[in-house]
Amino acid sequence: MTDRRTSRRDALKWLGGAAGSALAAPALAQGAAGTVIVIGGGFGGAGCARALKKLNPALSVTLIEANAVFTACPFSNGVIAGLRDLKEQQFGYEGIARDGVKMIFQAAAGVDPQARNVTLADGTRLAYDRLVLSPGIDLRWDALPGYTEAASERMPHAWKAGAQTLLLRRQLESMEDGGLVVMSAPANPFRCPPGPYERASLIAYYLKTKKPKSKLIVLDAKDAFSKQRLFQNAWKELYPAHLEWVSLSAGGKVTAADAAGLTLTTDFGSHKGAVVNVIPPQKAGAIAALAGAADRTGWCPVEPVAFTSTLQPGIHVIGDAAVMGAMPKSAFSANAQAKVCAAAIVRLLAGTAPAEPRLINTCYSVVAPDYGITVAGVYKPNNGVLVDVEGAGGVSPLEAPASTRAQEAAYAEGWFKTIGAETFG
Amino acid sequence: MIRAALSALLLTGAGAALAQSAEAPPGAAACSGCHAISKSVETPAPRLLGREPADVVAAMLAFKSGARPATIMDRIAKGFNEDEIRAIAAWYGAQKD
Ligand SMILES: Cc1cc2nc3c(=O)[nH]c(=O)nc-3n(C[C@H](O)[C@H](O)[C@H](O)COP(=O)(O)OP(=O)(O)OC[C@H]3O[C@@H](n4cnc5c(N)ncnc54)[C@H](O)[C@@H]3O)c2cc1C
């Protein structure tokens, strides 16, 4: 079946006319059938595929994922600092398959939004009624002169977890005490706004405890960043000798990378490191552009109720790849969007209008093993974008006893286990 | 209006049966990012499934007003009004383990 004839406007009209009885609609209660394909089995896509099947077992749901094992980025900064094992970051898809989702372990190579089909790397073509894209990010190898994919083998980004995470960890481990670590952070928007600063904190923790004569310099293309005062207070308290942050106005913007010389150039000079971690500019995963769902910025504009692409019909985009207004690019956000998107798709396939959603994000960051901080937000659609619900959200208190920081660190670990189970079963 | 209809529906006996399988009210799906649905997750954040709705409502209102200290729930509870909180609590209360 296809819902192609039911436009959003029709569906909204229908809801208005039926005086809010959408929930009791027989089609929704029984579950109208349909075929949904999800591309990308990360926090957004895997969560969405599971939620779709749970909300309506009658749906045919296929999840296309390039890798048989998913390696999660949240908490991977702990792996880099030697505090965790990479295995603790990894999830299989058995639970999702058990829920009745058809798994295809291949890359999706193309999407035809008019014909509504997906072409796999092996040439197979699969038809859908609705498509969900959650491909995460790709690194922009054209954005920073000298920083090519080959260069990342010497100067790891570690912004997609896995081999790169371990490479950066090994480089830190084999560095002599006294060696300089250089990191670069990109301009907005990028995956996980507090991520570079959590990483800086945990690398500083590693240096302080294992290589006390060493130091980390963070070169930033921004003057302001997520949870800035909380991070900077913690750095002053914990790592005064081991972490130096160079803002955009102080000359932090990296303009070129030289992998052979392990050197980053800024407008103000150059920094040669014993270890260099470049977090480069990013864009939506390549399949988004191939599907015509990404705009000139490289990201995917969507409407804020069902996250349907504003560029292509029948396609929803969630997670890092999408432009989600005030919501940051995080695993928590991707998972929350996944569940909203799944519920909206079930309704659209049943010919009813999606409900106005309310979303939550919380980003935990650990600046030391027993020191956690958070930023949270609650979001709703307003004038075509997701905005902060006023009065809600915000960051951890600037002044707080060590016991509060320790509690937040413990809740952070609990969150990672919960989101892992929520996404992968 | 839709939201009020929804919570009214969920609070009736017939509503409870529907809530078991129905789509969660706005916001509820995001709570399970921290409050595990699965019993097997070891986390200090308490589970919400099957909880007495009145207790969840009372806790949320106390977080919202600041009467109950919290690391994070004060900031989250402030994003919901009382009707929305009641709908979420009713839905979680109706979920079977
Ligand atoms: C160092 C670091 C720390 C972080 N810490 C946190 C944190 O503490 N909390 C938090 O909430 N978030 C954190 N994040 C952010 C989080 O990792 C991302 O926001 C999240 O993974 C986004 O989910 P997604 O579904 O959009 O993409 P992903 O989770 O990256 O999933 C995308 C999936 O799509 C697959 N894919 C892509 N293209 C194709 C294709 N063509 N065919 C088939 N499969 C494809 C990929 O293989 C991948 O599995 C962190 C990120 C980093 C880098």
C-alpha cells in the first residue's frame, strides 16, 4: 500500500474534522500495513526501526546498515583515555532482528524519491512507502586543506568510533611523557557539541595521571561552546597545567593540516604535536545528498512534527544528518527523534495526522571519572522549527558539591546503558 | 484540546487497555532515554513502567516546583504542564512489564 495520495495537509484537515479522535481511529488501533525502509542502524535508525515494529507489528520494516556491529561514539572518549574498553561501545543487531525488523548488512548506494526505491551496493532495488534516513555524519575531506582521509591515519579524528578511537588511544599511550597533544575543534554545526570538550577533559585526565609532563592544546574555530563555563571551571580546578584552550579570537582557527609534519596551522602560527587529533567539519552522511535530501549546507532540512524532508516527498530524516532547530546533534536527540518519527509514520500510513511532539535532549559529559555535567532541553515545534520550551532545560549548576558531580557521572553511565538497551534491545 | 481528550481517554478504564499498545503521549517516549523500559538495565534512574500514576505526577510536580532536589529532573519537569504530566504518568502506569 502507499500513502502517497494522503498529503500532510489532508491529514491535518482530517484531524481537525474528527475533533481529536485520532487515537481511537480503527486504522491506527489495528495498524495499517505498509513498507518502511530505514537507512542507518545507529541511535536514530535502529531506534526508529524497533519503535516502528513495536507500534505496528503489521508493518514491513527493513533496516539497512553497512556494518554488522555498531560502535557507539558516546563514552568513546573514555576509551581514548584508557578508562574503557572499545568492546563496551559495541552493539549487535540480534535484538532488533528478534523484534521482527528485516536486517540488511550492506551500504545503501542510492535512493529514487520519485519511484520510492532504494538501491543497495549489490544493485538490489527495494521499494518503500516511507523511507527514514539516519546516516549520521560524514567528515568533509575537502574542508581543511591537508586533512584528507589518508592524513587521518596519522592525525586521527576519532569522530566515528572504532579503529580511529583505538588509533588515537595507541598514539597517546606510545607518546613520551612531555609530548605535546594538539586537538582542533570545528565551527558549528557538528556532531555532539560538548564532545570535543569532554574529550579534551579526559585526555587531560590521562596526561595528568600517566604523562604529567605532557600538555594538551585545543585549537578552536569558535569563541563559545556547549557547557563552556562548567568545562572551564572544571579545567581550572582539575587540569590547570595540562589543558590550554585557544579560542577563535585568540587565533584558534585551524586553516591547514600537515600530516607528515604533525602540524596544524592557524592564522596566528603553527602547532606541532607529538599527537594530533583533528575534529574536522562535517556534513550529513553521503546517502542523504544522494537522495536529494541535503541542501547546500550539507545537512537535511525537515519539518518539526514528523521530520519529513522539506526537499523530497516520502523521506524522513532524523539524527545528526537533519537540521533540528534548537536540538543538538546527540545520540539522545537521535533516539528521541526516532520514536517521534516512528509514531508519526504509523499515523501517516494509517491516513491520520501525526501528533504534535514534545522532545527531550540531555547530554552528559564526564570531565573526570567521578565528575559529570549535563545540558538538557525540552523542545516543541514552533513556526516550522523545533524550539526550546521556555523555562525548561539548561546546564548543571555552576556551583555544586563534588557529590553532585559524582552523582551526574554515575547517572551518565546509567544513561549509556539505558540508551544502548533502548536502541538495540 | 487533543491533549486533554487524550489524557481523559487514558484515565478511564477503557483508556488503560488502549494505552498498553497505543502511541505514547507527547514527551513520554523521551523519558525512556534515561528511565529504562527493559528490566535488565542496571542504572540508578528508577523505572517508570507500571508505576502508580499519582506518584509519578507528585514527583514531577515536586521537581517542577523545586520542592524536590534533583540533578536533572527539575530542568526536564519544567518543560511540561500538569495535564501533560498526567497523560505521561497515566501512559507509563498502563504499560505492563
Ligand atoms: C566523541 C563523541 C562523543 C559523543 N558523546 C555523546 C554523548 O555523551 N551523548 C550523546 O547523546 N551523544 C554523543 N555523541 C553523539 C552521537 O554519537 C551521535 O549524535 C549519534 O550517533 C547520532 O545518531 P545517528 O543515528 O544520527 O548516527 P549514527 O549513530 O552515527 O548512525 C549512523 C549509522 O548509519 C550507517 N550508515 C551511514 N550511511 C549508510 C549507508 N549509505 N548505508 C547503510 N548504512 C549507512 C552507519 O554505518 C552508522 O551505523 C558523541 C559523539 C562523539 C563523536
